Amino acid sequence: MEFGTSGVLSEDGIHVDMDRLKKGEVNLGTSIMAVTFKDGVILGADSRTTTGAYIANRVTDKLTQVHDTIWCCRSGSAADTQAVADIVQYQLGLYHMVNGRPPTTQIAAAVFQEIAYANKDRLTAGLIIAGWDARHGGQVYNIPLGGSLHKQPYSIGGSGSTYIYGYCDANWKEGMEEAEAVAFVKEALKEAIKWDGSSGGVIRMVVLTEKGADRHLYLPDSDYKVRHQ
Amino acid sequence: MAAMFSQNPLMNGPNYSFNDAPRTAAPEGARQHRFDPYTDNGGSTLAIAGADFTIMAGDTRLTSGYSINSRYHPKLFKIGGTTADQKDATIVLSVVGFAADGEALKERLDAICKMYRYRHGKPMSVKACAQRLSTILYQKRFFPYYVYAILGGLDEEGKGAVYSYDPVGSYEREQCRAGGAAASLIMPFLDNQVNFKNQYEPGSGVGHALQERERKPLTRSEGEVLVKDAFDGAVERHIEVGDGLQMMVITKDGIEEVLLPLKKD
Amino acid sequence: MFRNNYDNDSVTFSPQGRIFQVEYAAEAVKQGSVVVGIASKTHAVLVAIKRNAEELSSYQKKLFPIDEHVGIAIAGLTSDARVLSNFMKQQSLGHRLTYGRNMPVRTLVDMIGSKAQINTQHYGKRPYGVGLLVAGVDDHGPHLFEFQPSGMTEEMVAFAIGARSQMARTYLEKNLEAFADCGREELIRHGLKALKESLVQDRELTIDNTSVAIVGVEKQEDGTTKPQPFMVYDGQDVSAWIESVADNQEAAPAAAEGEGMDVDS
Amino acid sequence: MDHRPQAWGRPRDDVYGAYDHSYLQNSGPKQATQAPIVTGTSVIAMKYKDGVVMAADNLASYGSLARFPDVKRLRVFLDSSVVGFSGDVSDMQFLDRHLTDLSIDEAYEDPSCTAAPNGKGHLNAANLHKYLQKLLYKRRNDFDPLWNQLLIAGFDGHSKPYLASVDLRGTSFTSPSLATGFGSALAQPIMRRYAETEEDAAKLTREQAVEVIKECMKVLYYRDARSLDRYSIAVVTKDGVELKEDEQLEKQSWAFAERIKGYGTQTV
Amino acid sequence: MTSIGTGYDLANSIFSPDGRNFQVEYAMKAVENGSTSIGIRCKDGIVLAAEKVITSKLLKQGANKRIATVDRHLGIVYSGMIPDGRHFVDRARDEARGWRDNYKTPISTKDLAGRMGGYMQAYTLYQSVRPFGITAIIGGYDSELDTPVEGEVGSGPSVGAGGKVEGKKHGGPFLYMVEPSGLYWGYYGAATGKGRQAAKAELEKLDLSSDGESSLTLEQAVKEAARIIYVAHDDNKDKEFELEMTWISGADGPTKGRHQEVPEALRKEAEKYAERMTAKDIEEEEETKEGGDKMEE
């Protein structure tokens, strides 16, 4: 089954993300991930946006807030994923107001999925939804192309993820401490950035816990060692 | 939709519903949908009208490509009875081609017959039912039921009646008809054995002196034997036909159904 | 013009919390000729008195089949009944097509109940002016339901609606215990006897004015049950039943059944 | 024949020639049809004398990538039927939710129904199959197919074991044993050896049937490149459904690899 | 009812000079004529009970259910005009289904009560409709467990999600009562219909709101519910009635979080208890009044 001819592997579907783009569309040829850990979840992403081989933006923020402690990582078409995130943000805000309580990660995942599934033939969106809420703690959901919904302990996505399946599977541990989990995300993304031409730039992270959302930033010129935010 | 109308035996030998021709790329500029709503589930049907009976028959194999999906999937349906088990039905519909369309067509025709009975307090005649079936098919002219249908029953005079259809509703009353994958194998045999085509009186001479064999309507038992022979032949030469032979005989006393074995290879 | 200020429409409560329009619609049911229904463990029957407008006119039908497993008896406005009947026919046919089973009778009855309720809560609509007895069988066995113009539907063991139906109900109440174990014939006789109770003096059950309908479940050889389709009987078909409950015949069948019923004395 | 879900519903190469994938890059208005993306491979099932056994592995693939190795593809309906899904996972989830709605509809009828499995008057496997056939056929008519082939197992109105299939075009059929996708080529011949006819199937014991199914899962794992060695297996009986969702393939045969050296004349 | 006949009561959605909507008040009358319904919220579940007055001997026993399932975990019982109640239940089912479609999780009891209150209220706003002639009691058990997104596949870490706030209780049993005006409140014990006064008095004697030893368990609540219906029926003694009861427990209770009919054995037991208790009450009463006249059936 060939989804396209431009991928490295002839029969994979991984490169679907790129091949399904419309002409001239801005592509998040990306490395994104989210992991659960002892106190919540961490989202991480590179910062490269490309149109073809040209880097349209080298400091993109692919981590998007849709509610206080519910965020998502976007891959695929920048336009599509932004539009979807905007709609979900609106819906979750409305949910909070109407029902008098904040939405859970499940509610966010459900709303995301409905949009992704109902418009599957028009969207190029690979999403990872990660959130923390008092009742369910930290949770990670993955919505790949096609709009299915998968609950996972951790999730990786985007073109760069193909290079780190092995790394992540081998090094993943359940119930990590925050520092440990941050290191795991950083190392994984470093590998993805190293091997994937469509990924690069800085590493951004958001840590979601009872304390709220905490942003991290690591820069390539200091080999991602120093936290800048 | 080329395969849909590939009833032409000259074109591709023993007429598989898919052809084994060398693969060629789609012609330049031709647009195709990613989803093909049709498939061919193989199988063959046959109907013969007698003086006071009608025989309907079909094999029970259901295929897709080289796979046999089911060895027992009936292609013959009683239509227009008062109940779900069709105990008092007098009309039989056979469908062959795309099984899901066949099923839908059957249910639609049956529902129409049942509503007719509810509104008018009497069953539909075969003639009316035949016309209605044509309309149903033609209404879907641009997204047809991919089905070769044959409708059988007894007409107002009690004579056997067989109506055959193309997928878009053209229909005709005939003495006999074969449909489906092995139609091209069975039809010439029926021409010869039912309508006595190319049969002459032995010793009646040569050229213009040749006398055609006198045409006599078949008896019921002759018809039944003929049907079995026709299918035994088809099974031998067509991979999509086999497993079981379902036969329904419609007489003034109702519909008798028999199931005979066919080769399963 | 009106009896009071609260009975103009069906969207006004009286100070007592009543809706007069709905109650008036219930009166329309009492204008219709009487129908009786009884359910046993194996059967449900409907019997009805048909009326004719004048000596030479035909009799208005009272019993209608809906699907093979359900039928209705009507009392009140026939044209309202036709609307409900068509609706029920469509629903049960659709259900059969979608699920391949008899529509559960309660589900069907609830649907007309909901439909009728809407008419009692919105301005510009009027309640249906007809009452129904719905007899049917499903996986749970035979059922008898009463439907009222208010949208109220209740399952009954036996019931009668229509003109002078109170007498029939009294008969039914008296014989309530007997119904559960009645066979088909017995049940019909009970129905006809109840019907007779509601007849005006000097009127008799005749083959012209009496309708009988029956639906039931049969035990199959394999232990499962199978519905006996809903059948309506009129004219000569009901003469034997009428004779069996004729006043002078009363003693004979009762004795034959070994059951001393002294109701009509 | 190409049995992978990606090939389902496509114009057949042997009829129309290979598909020209350049059309995939089309932009423009809504194209009602789509392609399966995250997919599950074969589901297999066979009848035995008291019920039906069904199995499917726990993998959801993304092209050749073994993307989600913990996707359970057998679903229980009303404690009395099992539906096995192969093909697109997002459509499977849609159908799963739809089945939930359907089972709630059933609970409306009488509040105690959820307490009694196989309760009389509730949708049995045959009713459910009919319904799903209608649903999938409608979606194919709308050119918006649900890209699945389903197996439905349970009991029919006569309390006999029931097994049937329906696919993305609404084609439906029943047989003593059934398999979707690669299974129709690899597993079906094995199952037919034991349950060629209804009569044969009615002689099989539960243990025999489970054994055959496990054997088939093993063959599929050997030969289907989109399969996994962890699987779910369900046994439907009159008493309800026993579903095990995290089984490991056992008794695999690999040691003979030791005797295979080179590809021709080489012996070391 | 001083303003009866002054004309302000002839149509819905009209205020009288003293600020009353008479049609709504008349709708309440319809409720007050209806047979009694009650709901009990105890610490581990919900019990709904209905008194079904037998209007005809010809009614099939036990066949005509008054308490409806709205979603797996939700039940509704109502007093007043039965067809209106059926319509109300249909709407509640639509609301529950709609919530599921949107959020892929069951609707909470509170949210359903809010929506149904809104629906009832809408029928007091227009002259083209009339208010509902029912008061409905909505009971539900919101799952105390983590609720998955319906249809999701896969799972989180085997050690469970990290960062949950400990010690917080989620979900639980909830009970609401909605009136024809659209007004609704949450209750520990709710009663409506003809016998509501007596029922309320009895409900108030029960320990429902504390978490202590003496607070009612679900099984006790079933028995008390039966007794209360019997007591409430007392004023209407000449008519026979049937008792219908449903219950909802948590996921680890007897109904596993679902709205179900109370099993026959338990209902019979509860009815016996109810008969015993009411007979005793009456005896005591009659003893004091008339000096020991025995009840006769």
C-alpha cells in the first residue's frame, strides 16, 4: 500500500502526514510527544515549521493550550491543527461556564476526536492531547490521522517520531519523577531532531500538575542543557 | 463498471466476473473513485417457465475474488407473502451479481408487495410485480443495483411466467433465462434443450428440407433434470459456481423448495 | 357555546388540573361501536361489532391487521384510526427490515402513545378521536393494549371500548381468572359473549355485523415458539363461532368443555 | 488477492489495473470517500456445538508501523453477542459507541434487561447482524463507507449458535467458520478442515474449537506481517460471553531455523 | 384560588395582577391528583418507588411500568398525567443521548436535572403550549470511578494516572425533583402526587443526610420506600395498588451502577415489611382511638 512516493519507506503510511498536505501548505513536519509521570503529564515538541525544504519558522510553539491544564501537541497541517485547537478551546471554555466545573482531559479528548473523525477527509491533523485534572490526574490521548482515539501512558507523533520508537520503548518507565521525565522527553526529542530533517530548533515543554502549567525551553546552541524558561 | 456488463463470452473466455488479463495502468486522464461500491459475488441463476409451473434455480456459493465466503447463501427469495416466512408467497425473485444490492432489492420489492397487500387487500400479480421491479431498478439508473434479477411465478391464466432483467431495469418475459457468472455457459444449453434450437428431425433431409424438431413444452420432471444438468455443467467449468443448488418450483399449489448438492471444489 | 371557559382547546388546564378537550375526545371513543379484546397465555383475540350507516350500505370495518404479529380494533373516528394504523404499519415494517424480527408490541404501542400526547400539549392540534385495542405477540408472548386519545396506553388482560362497553367489561371482569389458560376457540367465545353483553336490546350477533381476529404463538417441534399470524375473520367464517355462543346453544359447548359458566343466565 | 484493509473497497487491480496514486494529492471540496489509516488485521471465528469462538490480535497498525499494540478489537453486546472488528480503528470506535447507544435503547424497554443476559425479547446476534448490515450498506450507498469488515457471533432466534459477517459494502453472509482479511486465505482453510458444514461444527467441543482458533492465530502470526502475538479471544455461550483480552500466543515453532543454512548449497 | 374566573387563568404564560401563572398552578393540581411517587437518596444509592393505583381489574398485573430508564445510570419516576410523563422521559433520553454524543461520557444527574428543568420551564412560556401535568423525580448514580472516553482504545500507565488529588470523592447518588414550573431542587428524599404530605413526613424521619452509622443503607432504603408508599396510600384506602420500585447502586453495589428494577425477592420482602409496619401503626392508632378494633381485609 503506497500512500505516496516521497517517503523513505515505500510501504509505511508514516509519511502520510506530509503527503496529504495540500499544495503550498505549511507543514509541521514535527517531533512531538507527551508523557505521564508521577505528578501529572509533560508535553514536548521541537520548533521547526517547513514548506518543502525551507524552514518557514524556526521557533514555532507547537504546544497549544485548550484549557487551564489541558494542552495539545499539534502535527500535520499547521492551519488545520490551529483551527481545530481554536474550536476545542472555545468548546471547553463554554463547557466550563455552562456546567460550572472545568472539563476533564476525557472531555477534551472527546471533543477533539469528534472533530477529527467527522472531518477526516478534509483534515491533516495528528494530535496528542495531554491534561491534568484533580479527579483523573495526568493523562495522555493520541488522535492520529483518521480520527481514532488512543489512550496511552506516553505518546509520540510527527515525522520525527519514527526515529525514536525504539529509544522511547527501551527507556520508558512508569511513574517517573518530574526531573526524570523531563530528561526522558528531552533526550527523545534530541534524537528525533538529530535524525529527522523536518524537526529541529529549540525544545519546548509544558509540565502539567496540580500546580498548573509550567513551561520549559531548551536551546540547541547550549546543547539543550540549560533551561531558559 | 466494465466488469458489470461483461456478459460477453467472446471477450474473456469462460467469463469470470473478474478478468485475468495482464494488468494495465488506468488510462491517462481517467478519474477513479478511491472507493468502489461494487463487487461481484459470483454465482449463477436460472429459470424455466412451463405450461403450469415455473422452475427457479440458483447455486448457493458466495465468492469474492478467489475466496469462497459462504457455501450456503441463497439467491432465490419468495416475495410478497403475508408473513416473514413467506409461507403463502406465489412469486420468486432470483438475484445474482453484487449480493448486498441483491438483498436490498429483494427487501424493497417484498416491502412494496406487502404494502400493496395492506392497501388493496389482495396479493400482487406477477405481471404487476414484474413491472414494479423494472421501475425500482430504473429509478436507480445512475447508481444501479448491480444485480441480474429474474422474477418467476404463474400468470393470470396459470401459465408459468419468467421475467428477466438487466441491472437498470430493462425486462422481458421469456421461456427461460440464465443469469450470473455462468450464464454464458448455461444459456446455449437452454436454447437447445428448452427451445429446441438447432434440433432437427433425424433423417428429414438436408438444407431447406431439414425439419425443425417439434417444440413441446417441458414437463416438470424434465425441467428439473435439465436444471440439475445445467448446473453440473456450469460447476465443472466455472470456479464461482458450486456448493449447493437451490431450486424452487412454483405451481398453483404453492412453492416447493429443494436443495441439492453440487461439487464443492 | 362552550360548557365552560376551560374547554376551548387542549392547551388549557381547568382549575382542577383537567384538560377538557382530551376528555371530550375520549367521549368520541364511546360513540364508536363496541370492540372487545382478550389475551391468554397463547393467544390474543379481538372481536367487534360492525355498524352500517343504513340498511343497504356496507359495514364499517373495525379490525385491521398491522403486521403479521399485530393487529388493532378501533372505536371512534375511523379516519383518525387510519392515520395511526398506517403509522404503525410503517413502523413495524421498518423495524422488521432493520432488525429482522417482530417489533415488540409495547414499543409499537408506546410510539402511538407519544404521537398522541403531542396533540394534547400544542395549540392548533386536536387529540385523536379514537381508541384502539392492540393485540399482538412477540418474544414475551401475546399482549393486549388499550390506547386512549390522551396518549395513555396500558397493557390489559382483557378490555372493551366503545358504545355500551361497560357491560362487556363487567363480563370480562367476572371471567378474568379463566382467560389465561383458554385455548383459541374458547377465547373467541369469551370475546363474543362479552360482545353480546354490550348489544342493544333486540340486536343480535350476525355474520354481517361481527368480526373476529386472532393472533397467537405456536409451540414448534424444536421447543421454540412461532407466531401464528394475525388473521381477521368476517362473514361466513365467523358463523360457527356465533352459533356456538347463541343463547339456545349456551348449554351445549359449555358442557363439552366441562366448564360450567352461568354468566348469561 | 490483496487482503489488507488498505486494499478493501478499492477498484480491484485485476479488473482495473493498478491505482494511480497521484490522484491522492487532490485538493478541493469534500471527498466523501476516504481511506483506512489506523487499521486492525484479521478477525477469525468458528461455531461449535454450544456456541461460537472468536479471536483477533491486539494490534492497530499505521501503514507498516506497529503503532498501537494494545487495541482490543472484540466487543461484547448486551452480554450475549460479540462483534469482532477488522479494518479502520476510527470507524470501529464509531461503531462501538453506536452499539452502546443501541444497548441503552434496549434498556429503555424494561429496566431489568441488563441484569439478564440472553433475556427474551432483546436484540440477539442475528438481529444485531441485520442491523449492522443495514448500517454499513447505507454508508456505502452514501459513498461514505465504514471501512471495516465485522464478524458477529452469538445466538439466533431459535437459540442456535450464530455467526455472520458484514463488510464495508454491506455484503453479508454466514458460514460455520468465518475470517476477515488475511484470515480468509490463511485461517479459513484450517477452520474448514474441522467445520466444513454446520453438522461438522455441531460436533465440535468448546476445547476443540478454541484449539483450532489458537492454531489459526499462530499461523496468522507467522504469515501476516501486520499481526501481533498478543490477542483477544471470546467464547459465546448461552450463559453469556467469556472474553479474555490479553492472551499470549503459545507453543510457537521457530527452533527449526537452526537447520536452515544459506539459501542453496551452503551447509555452514 | 381567589382569582379563578377573572380571566388571567385562561391561557398559559399570562401573569395575573398579583404575579401568578395560573395555568402552572392548575398543572400542579393535575400532579396532586396523581398517584404517589417517591425517591430516596441514601449513602450508597438511590431508590425510586411508585404507587400504581389499580384503576381496573382488567389491567395486566406488573406489566405497566411507571418508572423509566433514561440512561444506564439514570431513572425517572413521575406523578400526574402519565402521557406527559412519557413525553418527559423521551426528552430526557434525548438529552442523555445528546450529551453522550457530544462528550462521549454519561451525563451527570445534575446536568440532566438542569436540562429537564429548562425543558419544563419552556412549556410555561408560550400560549401555544401548556405546562407539563407532572412532577418528575430524577435519580442517578454518577460513577465514582474514572470514566473513559466512550470507545477509546488503549490504556494509561499500569500504575495508574499520576497526580490525582487524594482524598476527594467523586460521583455518587443524586436525586432531583422537577415541577411543572420548571423549578428543580436536589433532595435526600422527594415525594410527589396525592400522598406527598404523608410521604414527606415519613421521609423526614429517615436519616439520609449523615454519613454516620445510623444513616440508611440501600437495602434499608428499599424497605422504607415500600413502607412510605404504603403509608402514603393510606388516605386512598378504598383503591388497590401495585408497588413498583427501582434502584441504583454504585459500581460495587448490587446494580453495578445501573438503574434496575428491585429484584422480586427483595421487593416482596419490602412489601411484607411495609404491610407489617403500616398494620402496626394503624393498630396503635385505632387502639388509642377506638380501643383495639382489628383491621379487616
